[in-house]
Amino acid sequence: MIATTDCWGPYRSGVEECVAACEDLLGRLRRSLAGEIAGDRLYFCDKAHGLRDAAQALVDRADDIEWWLGACPETMADGAGCGRAAGHPGDHRRDGECREQQLLAAARSQAATSRRQADRLAWSLLAVRAGAGP
């Protein structure tokens, strides 16, 4: 049986945008391999990196939606939403101020930094190899 309610709620368009970005880059990679557009490896590699980044954005968006849809429905006195999980024990915390969200943000930041460093190292090594000659 097909669900009659939209499980993505108001976040559907954001997910669709992320999926479209992945599809666009994957299409470019396929066309490049087929020789229909820019058949050079540097173009392909650039688009492959872009696809990885777009896929990561999709994963992050899906995780965020799970977070938002599972959040405590309470509103703070100042109108801010509680950022903790529904049914949490203890006090309410503003969205962005709860420890769980801070840990997730820190982990994402560290992962992004690691990817950038790995990319820079890879491109530097490739440049050294290219300049080394036969």
C-alpha cells in the first residue's frame, strides 16, 4: 500500500533540489564518458568531485530532515523552537543550542575539512606527477 501522506512534509522541495543536483552531475559524467561533452579527464574528475559534494549535501539534508521531524514540538518563551528530540528528558534548549546539534555540526565541519585537505593533497600529487615527465 502506498502512503497517502508525504513523509517529507514541507522539506520535499529541498530534497528534490539535492537529488536534481546529483542527477545533473551524474548526467554530465555519463555524457563526458560517452564523448558527447568535454571528454577530458580533468573535466570528468572535477564533475566527480562535484557529485561527491552534491551527494554529501543530500545526505546532510536527509539527516537534517530526520532531526527536524523528530524534534520536540515545544516552543520556548521567546518563540524559538526546542532543538532536542521529542520526548526528551530535562530542560528545553533552543534550536542550535542543544549538545546533540552542536556535536553533529562539529562532525560535519571536521569531515568537510578532511575532504578538502585530501582533495588538495591529491591534486598536488597529481600536479607533481604530471610535471615529472615520462
